Amino acid sequence: GAGAGDLCEDMSLAPTGRVALVGSTNSLSGFPTTPWAPFPTYQGGQGDAFVSVLDLLLEGVRVLGRSTPACNGPLQLHALEYPKAGLSSFGFYLSQAPSSSSGWLYVGQPATLPTQLLGVGFLLDGNQPIERIAIQTDAAGYVEIPRPLASSQVGTTFAVQALVRTTNQCPGQGEWSASNALGI
């Protein structure tokens, strides 16, 4: 914010991981805006309204497609840190999945169009090699999945997507739920 009272009135999380904030500011100057904002400076009156959209994805990571939700809503797959060739600590986290459930993280190349796999939209190209990593969510429906980039060359690109079994306690649209895919 700026030097005076800035107040967030409401916020919303989009399925893609973006957060939209709406609020008001009493700052006459210094409130951060983007170059394309229609009114980047104070417009007079008692205060100004603002809308901010924050992209919570790290540079080098993009969302591909949407989740097939389970009982907790859309499964969210994100990178643990900025993807950099040679990074041995790189990986992903999956949240909002069914609790104590098993599944897979698939690693391959992005598909042009989604296909069906286990009854959900699969966003990796089945005509290219696909690596499969077993995953197990905890009681909160969360799991961290290491995927080191130690042997990756600069400029290497790939895509990932998680598929997790739904449970009786956390049903979805079928036996499996899929996360969004990520392009790295």
C-alpha cells in the first residue's frame, strides 16, 4: 500500500491460483499501480477504490488447464520454488486433494488438447514419454513432491499434472480427481 489507510474489503481465489483483492485507499500518492491502470494517481474525493490481481505462480511456471475437483474444490498444483536448471531441491506441492489418498504425478510434454485418463481431463501428450511418480496425500490433502532439476539443461521444458484417487470421505466426479497442469 501507501502512506495512509489502505483497506482490503474482499478477496477471491481463482481456480488458476490468482488472487483478486478489492478495497479502498486514502493515500493521496504512492499507492502502487501498474503502467496500464486507467487511473494511476489519486482522483479526488475522500478515497479511491482499487482492484489488484496477484499471480501467485513463480516466474517460469504457467498454469495449463483446470482441475477436476474433489470434495475440497479444485486440486491446486504449484512449484515449491523458482525452476532453475541444476536445482536439486526443486519440486511441487499439491493441496486441496482428498486426505490420505494415493495418486501419481505425471511428468511429460503438454498436450495440445486434453484427453481422458482414468475419467479426468489429462493435459500431457500421451504420444511422448511420460514419467510417473507415486504420491500420498496427508490428512489435510497436501503433499510435497520432489522433482530435482539437477540434470536438466537450461531451456528444458516439461509439464506436470497430478491425479489422486477420490475417497468415500472426499468424493469427486468419479474415482479420480486431477489437478491443474503446470508448464515449466
